[in-house]
Amino acid sequence: MSAPKKAMKPGSAPRARQVQVDAEHDGQRLDNFLISQLKGVPRTHIYRLLRRGEVRINKGRSRADYRIRPGDIVRIPPVRTAEGQARLQSSVSDGSQHAWLEQRILYEDDSLIAVDKPSGLAVHGGSGVSLGLIEMLRQLRPHARMLELVHRLDRDTSGCLLVAKKRSVLLRLHAMLRDGLVDKRYLALLAGNWDSEIRTVTAALRKHELRSGERRVNVDESGKQSATRFRVLRRFRGKTGGFAAMLVEAELLTGRTHQARVHAAHTGHPIAGDEKYGDKAFNGQVRAAGLRRLFLHAARLQFDHPAQDQRLTIEAPLPDDLAGFLQQLGKQPA
């Protein structure tokens, strides 16, 4: 895709590269293309290069959201990546992190990887996070031509996460997500109880950003139409000092940011451990009972394989900390 690079003498300055876009990257956002080309470079630095006009498309300036096309010539400015790569490599120098991540792969073929993401790990580096799951995967599969996130999970959410190995697969999965062709099921513990077994929430959601840069989502009629179906799996009717809660399966009928969390809070039954949208008093109760994280887990993804004639079901078991907390709840006074 680009001319072979000449060997540089130690300490010599890197040079700008001219990269011709091929069909595999047709329609990809420029910022995502740069991230794949400048592995180990912080995202904040890449966006700074774009704002300064140091990245050029066919000799002209371009925005981060420009969709590149086959034949486009992308000027990638000289950037030293050795320091960033060394930082990543040092974190896995003993190989233990590679082994840990390998064990969390739920499914893999030539088109995609499904990973059981743990709570507390960001899906990508940036915003103060030097190393995210996608950077770890790129280290684990250094010969993969491409590894891109198909969707995202909040840092505190665990469970099924899809990563595409081919541009065509990424685009197909994005289309399937937009069209509601991916069955997404989460497990969550909600505060209190409601009478019905199944409850569908259809409340439009709108994203906005606070001055601090924090992202929040509110129920707003002017937002995007959203729908979540909650099904009660188990009820905990705490008395004599205990608290009521219910374990639910949340089926995301649309895929909006923070959808399950905001819809649950909108019903008056927020998710346990949710510091952004939850109830402070309830969070204090579950914390005292032993819960140390958001009780939200992406348990299952089901969809038609984008490159093969088969139906895939990807499942991630409930993590030990959440399963143990449920067991503890079952012992509370009735």
C-alpha cells in the first residue's frame, strides 16, 4: 500500500509517508485510518496533527471525519512512535498479559474476534488511558493487517466485545448494528422491584457533553429513538434491613450510548453501582454489601456471520465477582 521505507540510522528523524488508500479501507474515517497506521501514538496527538493540517489528503487539508476512498494519497507526517511502542511493550514484557488476554477470547476466525472484556479496562487508549483492549489485541496479533472495534463497551461494563479483522467485515457489522440485526443481551441488577416480568422502555436519548468534557445521555424527546426490553430473571426482596433488587436481562433493541443505564434510571430502577446515572443511597447499600463495580455485563451477542453462512452466538459468563455478589444477596434476610 506504500513504498518500502528506507532504513534509518539510529537517532535520525522520521520522514513523512505518502500512503495510497486501497479498496480494503474504502469509506473508513480518516482518524481511524491514522490510528491504524500510527500504532502506539496517542489519539490526542493524532487529532492534534489533523487540527494543525499536517495530515493531507491529495495534498489538501482534511477533517477527521473524512471518509477515505481508494486512490486517495494520504500524507502521514513524521511521528516518533518508538517511545509509545516501548511503553506498550514494557507492560507486557513478561508475556503474562498476552496469556491473560488469550484466555479471554471467546471466538476467533479470519474475519473477527470476540473478547470477554473485563470491567475496569477501557476499550482503547486515550483520555489518560495509555493502554486499552484494542492496543493489547494488536500486540497479541501483530501480523493482523487490521483490528478495529466493531462497537464499544463502557469502561466499567464487562462482557462480549467484537473486533473486526477486515474492513468489509467491519462495514457489514456496522450496518447490521444500525439495522437491529444483532441480538444484544445484557445482565444487570436494578434497584427495587416492579410488578411485571417484562417491561419495554421506549424513550428517546440525547447525548451532550459537560464543560468538564464528561459525556452524558439524557431522556429527551428531541433525541434518537431508543428501546430496551427488560425481563426479570430473579427478585431479591430484602426486608429487616436488607434492600430490594432484581436481576434482569436487558435486550437492546437499539444501540445508543449508555442506553441500558439511562433507560433503567428512567424507570426509577437504576443499575446497581452506576455512579453516573444511579441512586446514591442504593449504591451505598450495595457497596456495603460487597459490590465494587457497575453491575452491567454484556452476556450474549447473536448475529449472522458477515462473511460465512452461519448464525453465531457469542456468550460471556457472568464474572465471578458479580456471581458471588448475587449469591451473597440470596442470603440476605427475607
